[in-house]
Amino acid sequence: MFEQVKVHREVTGAGESLLLCGDGSAALEELKQYKGKVQCVYLDPPFMTGGKFTRRRRFGAKGWRTGSPAPVYPAYEDKFRSRDAYLAMLRGLVEQAHRLLKSTGVLCLHLDWRMAAYARLICDEVFGERRFVNEIIWSYESGGRAKKHFSRKHDVILLYARSAKYCFDITRVPLPRTGVRKNHMRRGVDEEGRSYRSIKSGGKTYRYYEDAPTYPGDVWTDISHLQQRDPERTGYATQKPLKLLDRLLRPLVQEGDLVCDLCCGSGTTLLAAQNLGCRFIGVDKSAEALLVARSRLKQENVTLLCPPVDQAAAVEATWEDGVLLLTDFRARHKAFPEAEQIFDRMESWAAGYMTENGMVALQHFQRSAKNPDLPLMSFLPELPGPLAVSTVDAAGRRRVYQWKE
Ligand SMILES: C[S@@+](CC[C@H](N)C(=O)[O-])C[C@H]1O[C@@H](n2cnc3c(N)ncnc32)[C@H](O)[C@@H]1O
């Protein structure tokens, strides 16, 4: 039978990427070994909106198949005692980023109109004014329209380099050719047969080749916020679009680099990094955020450091000849809908064995829109330690169990 145990660490494969539950602005013991090793740190901290943010989680097989039921749970609060308290937290994050970055590395700090000006001064102090690289304006159309002022429809992303020899390759983000601006331009074809438009200005002739790639400037208007029904949505409020993170990371990192997000939320940065062949470190104060992030990522090479919840939930199983079959799962939450199937309250689970350092997960099963049903069987022949499973329930709470004969 299974007995619930308090195990923080869960490793898959070589465990090179890290998901860490903690305060990204604090001196975290687990981050010390990464000092000076990170190529890019992205920060999307609270913006000091004063708001409470939620997370919508689909419930059971039906929820994943049809989108309903999908109850709402609290995710995180963006409330601070004072502006000074907020800025102390922000400074802690920026200093942490500075410690982690390699000399070739870059910080991307994502904020909005509320705190961007203060953040600029903090970054000037911590990185040095000369290390300023960009102030990117991410402009979007979504949300309401203001009547008493112009609608505030952009975020600000500050880029600061760790040193003058930072890596940046703009050719990695070519934009689709939408054609050269045509107004007042003359059409021409050069000696090699390439067509262009040209314009004379100040006594000089400028040529714009129609097949030449173009690259983004510092105002981005071509990436929209995630729509309500966007398949990319995890239900985590304030989730950023993958396309935005891909555009940011691509010129800054190469395959094999280490990317860190100290407020990783639903893990958008980590997914973008994984898609680019990078390793990652994701930190978040909220255990639930971290588990949402984990559910989006490939699990071959990840260490999860995350406290399990204390509330009990029973897992029952049979384990014979290496075949582990889950037979029951009982977890309670006041916001759980009525379950249609016995395992609706389970969102994901992993099976493996226990070591002195935590659990080694050999298999990981996760519901998704493509695979709404959770497999309940795992084949685990000859384990080097006691059989162990970890579960995440439909409210995003993790528990770990060890097999006792
Ligand atoms: C704006 S959200 C990040 C969203 C994320 N970029 C995404 O795409 O899902 C901010 C996150 O910061 C976390 N957070 C707030 N303060 C933190 C701190 N001091 N250390 C680590 N995480 C923190 C919150 O729990 C929240 O998940």
C-alpha cells in the first residue's frame, strides 16, 4: 500500500533543468551553483496592479475534452504594502539576475506603465547605465477602452547586458516579408536581376531590395495577447504568448544555453527555451504555478523542487510483477465539481522510486486536450529503491507516496 511522505525533490533523467518553488528575489541556496552561468534571465514580476489573479483548471477527462467543468482557483496576489516594499522586491530580482548572468548574458525585464520608470533606474544602478540595450514596446489591442485618458495598450520590456560583450544575433528573428514600403518609391531591377524600390533623399539614393529580410525594431505590434479560446492558454492569468518569448530569446541564446525565469508563472519562458534546445531554471513563489509550468514541458531532464501539500489524499494501487495499477484516488477540495469518474480529481501523476535525495520519476502521465484520459498503469520492473508515485490533483496540489509492504 501507499503511504503519503513529505518529499520535495523529484528528478527525471539527468535533471539538468530546474523548477524551483521559492522567492526569486531572495538568496536561494539552490541557485548558488548557477552564479555566472545563465545566458538570459527573463523577469515578468507582479506589476503592482493591486489585483488578485486566478487560475482556471479543467477538471477530469470531461473538462479536458470539452473545456468544462473548469473551476477557478486563486493563483497569486499582486498587492504590496507600499511602493517601497514593491521596489525592494524588484531590486532583489534584478540583483539576482545580475548574479546569475554570464558576461555574455542579457536580462529582459517585463513591466507596464506603473513601475517601468523605477525599474529603469534600478537596472541602471545594478547593471550600469552603459549596459542598457533596449526598451521594447510590446503594443496590443486587447482589453477595454479608456474614456478619461488614452488607452494604455503597451507593456515595456527592458533589456540590460551583463557586459559590453553580450551575445545578440538579430538574424535569428527575420520577419516575414510584407513588401518594401512603396510610397513615392521607384521600382528597379539590378544587374543580378534582384528587384528593389529606391528613393532619393538628401542627395543620396536608398535601395530597398524586395527579397532582403527585415528585422524587428523596438516597437512590436505584431504579437497579440492570448485570446480567450487560444489553445495555448493554460488557465493561468497573466500568461504571456509563446511567440513573444520566442522573439525575445531567439537573438539572445543558442542551443545548450541556460535560460532563467525568476517569476516563471505558467512557464512560457521555459517552454520557449526548451523549444530552442536550451536548459532552463524556472522559479516561482507559488507551487501551483510551478506545476502548471511543469505540465507544459517535456519531462526528460528536469529537477522539480517543490513542497508537497500536507492535506491527505489516498492513492490505492496494486503492484505485481512490475505492473503498477492505480485503483483509487480520494482528494477533497471545496471547489471540486462532482466527479464523473473515479480519477477525475487527479490531474497528473508520476511513477518511479525513492532515494535518499528524493524521488526519481521514470514515467510521467499528464492530462491534456489531446489526451484527456489519464493512463492508470505503469510498468516498472526492478527498481533500485522503494516504489514511489507523486500526484497532482485537479486543484494543482502535489503529493508524494512511497510503497510499504
Ligand atoms: C505575471 S506572472 C508571470 C507570468 C508568466 N510570465 C507566464 O507567462 O505565465 C508573475 C508570477 O510571479 C510570481 N511571483 C511573485 N512574486 C514572486 C517572487 N518574489 N519570487 C518568485 N515568484 C514570484 C507569481 O506567483 C506569478 O506566478
